[in-house]
Amino acid sequence: MNDIGRAALGAALAALLLGSAHATPDPANQPQQQPGPFQHVVPFDGVWEGSIVIDKEALLVAASTPAGGLPMRIEIHDAVVRVFIKEGDAFVEVKPGLFHIAPVEANAVIFATEASVADGWVECWAFVVTQKDDHTLIVEYSRLVNNVGTPLSDENSKFGTRGVGEFVRLPEKAR
């Protein structure tokens, strides 16, 4: 390297290390920004429907769940989340006003915790979701109940369920 090259390199390093306030980046010399892996993430807002297939091996107590899964609906509008379970021909809301969402890029955790002091009962629900594509979520569901006032000898003292499914976003007109 000749003296001119060394001087230019030294000046560039000094500007970098000292944070020269007078240095103006030349846009022509800047690398093109590549799209990030989450550039095509779509918002979670919408009405999502699907069925959770319950993992029968994970049940801590016997339960009857449909062989084809438990039909559910999740409605997300900004920070407001509502969860519904299909009973007969209608969707019935569970835990109204208690669900929250914590989204990060293509994933989110939707959760609710509820307690009844009078009954000595505490329950948590969680849905861990990731976007498969613009119209599909992969959903893992977990529910854990602790009937703190019930003797451990009772199978309903503590129990949980878990399952997985895919939910599709309903078109605006179908809502």
C-alpha cells in the first residue's frame, strides 16, 4: 500500500472511530438493504377459525373431545382478543375480556388467566401461534386448571389439556 492509500485508510478509520460529525454518507456507496425474513408478515387482525385436535396422551384427566377436533374461533382487533368455542351450531365466547396478545413478527402468544377465590380455582389458557401464510395460522393450545381447594386425591384437583391445529382467516364478508 502506498502513502496515499495509507493516508486515506487512516482518515477513514479516524472518522469511524471518532464519529466525525462532518462525514456525510454517499448513498451511491451504501449497500442495498436486503428484505428481512419478516418483510411479508401480515397483521394478526381478523377472525380466525379452525379446530384444535386434542392430544389425548397429554390429558391429566379423562375428557370427551370430538375426534375431529374442538372447533374454535379467535377474533383479533388490535389489542382486543376474543376466543370462542363452538357449541352446537353457535360459537360461544370463553373468558370474555380476559384474553391478551403478545405479538412478535410472525408469532404471537394469546393468553388468559382467571381465578375464582370463592371456588378456589385458577385456570390459564394459552394459544401460541405462527403465521403459515397470509390466511393461515398454526396454533398450539394449552389449558391448565388448579382447583386449589380440592383434595389431591380428586382427579379434578389439577388437570390440563393441549392440542394443535390450523386456523384460517375468514374473509371480511363472512364475518
